[in-house]
Amino acid sequence: MRRPSTRTPLSEWPRRALDWLCAGRSDYRSFQERKRSHIYRHHRAYCLYAWVGAAGLLLVCGGLGCLVTIGLVATLICFMLLDED
């Protein structure tokens, strides 16, 4: 019978490091609580749809100007959706 490994997988290190660095911050705790809410998950899905739409537009217009403009607009939409204020 195999014993369970006590090592942490390498893929979990960034999350653990971020949790350790931000452990005492009240804004990080409120972000973690907000992230678990139904509304946040709903808005995160809309953000994903915005990025899928941006990727579709980039297939049509693949120039550097289009890449920057569409990327910035998609990012702005996601910030507006996911920011609580």
C-alpha cells in the first residue's frame, strides 16, 4: 500500500506564495470572499465571452493596431465587470 505524498505539487506553489504574501491584508480577504460569490462567477463568465469575442475579431483583423486596441477594450470590459466599485 502506497503512502500519500507529503510534497506540494509545483503547480500549487504560486497560489501558496500569493496566499502567504497577502495573508494579513483585509482587501485580499474581501477579494477571496467576493470571488466565491455567485455574481462574481456570473461576471467572470461574461468576461470570458468578451475575450472569446476579442479572439474572434483578431482572426478577422490580425494587425498590431487591432491586437492592441481589441486587447485593451477586452481588458477594460473585464475590469468593469469584475470590479465591485
